[in-house]
Amino acid sequence: MEKMNKQNHIDKKIILASASPRRVELLSKLVPSFDILPTNADENQNGISSAKDLVMFLALKKCQYCITHNAIDYNSLIISADTVVYCNGILGKPESKADARNMIESISGRTHSVYTGVAIYDASSKRFDVFYDRSDVTVKRLSKEEIEEYIESDEPYDKAGSYAIQGTFRQYVESISGSYENIVGLPIQKLAKHLSDY
């Protein structure tokens, strides 16, 4: 995907409220330069059972954290995001090897959904724009050996649903419906449309 026309953001400073190398790489496909301000926002689900509502809630929370903990220039746009996997319930990041095993077993041989929520804050108007995207992923049936080999790697442990679509897990994916970038962690096609409003 081509970078957005630089003139679109000549008067706006872009801030990514995330230290995720995947989101940094994806956003760099859209905008020529931006600052990175990692957040330590609480990612508690707050009893939210809807995946789309949760990712939008957490993306907004990360954006608000960035605003309240940093001196933000009035000419800034802050972008934050959150991703979860949904398969008979919300699958966040695994807290242990057993947790990762359970998640991989639950998506093995099935189709699941990946939701990413995005929040954009325009400091000049103090306006929030919050939206989400959804993609569906069909995973082949994995053997116990394949699951054990995968969870012994480092790959699952900071990823929603315990896997990285862009990593070695890609070999187990049969099909994708929707945005690939959304599964990685930032729906850049939809984000580009929203950024065109600024």
C-alpha cells in the first residue's frame, strides 16, 4: 500500500500510542513519520463480553492514558489500537504456557474472528473517533505435537489468541477473510479512510 499523501498531514503531528513493532511497521505504510508513546493502560475487560465493544473500549482507554500522561501538542493526532481473538469467547494474550495451549487447541480446526479497535484523538478539536475491524481466520487441525512445538517457541506470548499470523503460525492457516493487517494488529485500509478526514 502506498503511503498517504504527505500533504494530508502536513499540519498534524501523528503519535502512535503503542510500542508494538507490528503496529509501528503497519502505520509506517500509511504515514511518513510519527512519534511513539507507549502506554501502560489497564487492559482489564471490565465485564465486557462483546469483542468489538472490548477492543474499542481498550483502544479508547489507551488513547486517554496517552493524553493524561503526556504533554500533547494541540496539533497532534493520537492513534491507539487493541486486538483480540474471538472463538467461543474472547482470547487475549496468554498468561502461561497452559493458557497458550488452551487457546491454540480452541482455534485448531476451526474458524475464529480477530477484532481490532482503533481510537483516533484530534488534540485541536478534542474529538475522539473510535471504530473497529473484523477478520475471520480458518486454522487447520493441529496435532498435539504441532501445538506443543508452537507453544515452546517465544512467538505466542505477547499475542492475542496466542499466535502471530505473520510468524511461523502462518503455515497452519487455511484461509483468511477480511484484512490481513487487521489480524496483525492495525486495519490500515480502514484507518486510512478515517485519517483522510483530518
